[in-house]
Amino acid sequence: MKGLVIGEALIDIVKGPSGGEHVGGSPLNVAVGLARLGRGVDFLTHIGDDAAGRRIADCLKDAGAHLFPTSVTATRTPTAVATIAADGSADYSFDLDWRLTGTPPVPPPLFVHTGSIAAVREPGCLAVAALLDAYRVSATITFDPNVRPSVVVDRDQARERIDKLVERSDIVKVSDEDLRWLAPDRAPQDTARSWLACGPALVALTMGERGAIGFCAAGQVLVPAHPQQVVDTVGAGDAFMVGLLDGLWELGLLGGDRRNALHRIELGELTAVLELATAASALTVTRAGADLPDRAALNASRGY
């Protein structure tokens, strides 16, 4: 079976030491990253039939991901300007129109992943929510808020939409930066625990150089970060999401019929999955742009 990823695809225009233009968009990065690891994945987005859109399509094809033809309906392909700070962190501004039409013509997927702008930007976010509801019986639902404040028109409405998607989801990955924006009066770990109580089987909280914490019914585990020479952090969170999905896929915990088993994940299993996710993220920050690793590079970094 394949996974289905739904969300924005764009061209990142990077301003800073690493420079250049790169194919990006959080959901696209997840689709490309999974395909580079040899996983079957379909991708639904909204891009134009222009040079930038063709570059995105070629990137997906080269990775081994399938782009739905209905994705190429925008008047122009979206762009984002990523300004890189001295510590490698990135600040974004977007030129993007997000909308979807119809249901992808695919068999029931193993999982459906979405997040970031696709989760909050109208009118496309309404179609995303409907698709998640349509697939939830047969598929694991995974979500990464990956908040982009510059595209949020109504903060309260964005929070409400994110909360509803968390309740619909089986797996949620979120950064401490996201949670400080969403719930500034609460510690990120407290918010992550409250999200777990809303229904997900697993909430993974990333904390940059302080590592990541996984929360599940069995308890919680902390996995340290891998020290690296950071070029930029573009795509780091997406690489973590890819590693998370890849590890759970390997354990046979994805799919609607595995929902109960996912809720019973053991702490040892969760630790192994988070270590894989952290390794994927660490490799990505050593590269310019969202250049996620393939299986050979990921295995080599882990001594396999």
C-alpha cells in the first residue's frame, strides 16, 4: 500500500549564507523524503503549469513519488522567501494560493499526512479536513501543524482548525516553537500532553538542539539531538516527520486496521522510531535547503 500526502508545494527562495532556490513546502518535503527512502507515496497539491511547477513535478518524479495530475491547476506556482539567520534558523514569507478540488482517484491509502499552510489557509484547508474524514476509517491520519504565522489571517481561527485536526489525527508531530505560538501561556510539553489526551496515539515534540520527546499511552521518552554543523534548518522538521513515519511503517503500525496497535506502542519501540527521526533531521540540517536523505545516507549516518 501507498501513503497519501496532501499539502502545499512551492519554490523556496533562500536568502542567507546557503542561498539559492530550492523545491520546498512542508508536505512536499514529506512526500519526497518518504519516496527517497523507498516508500510508495502519492502527493496532492496545487501548483501551476509553469517553469517552477515543472521543477516541482520533476523533483517528485526523481524521488519516486507520484504527483496527481489534478494538482496542476493553479495560475502560478507558489513561492516562499526563507531568510536564514546566523544560527541557521529560517524565517519565511509566502506568496501562495491554496485550494483543492475533488477526491484523489486512489485505493484507500495506508496513511494520510497533511500540515502547515494546507491545514489553515482557505479555501483549501476545508477540502483537506473533508479528505481526512473520508479516509480515516482505512488510513492512519498524521499531522504536523508547522505553523507559518505570516500566512495566518485569524489567529484564533487557525488555533481552532489545528485543534480539530489534532483530534482527528493518530500521529501528531509538533515543534516547541509551534506550541509557543499556539499556546504562549503554557509550557510546550504540557500542551503536547493535552493533545495526546484529545485522541492521538502518539505526539512527538521536537525541541531543536535539545532533542525530541515522544508521548504515548505507555508514557514518554526523550531522545537527544545529534550534534551537527548546521548549514540551515530548512526541512529539518519535515525530515523528522519522514523518519517518524518510516519507523512506524517498518513496525507495521500504520493503517486504519492497526489503530489499536498504534495506541499500544511500547516505549522501546517509540524510542527507536524517534532515534530514526532525529537522525534524518540531523542529516538534513547539514545540507542547503530541504534536501532530505535517501536510505543509503540515512543508514550510513546510523552506522548500518
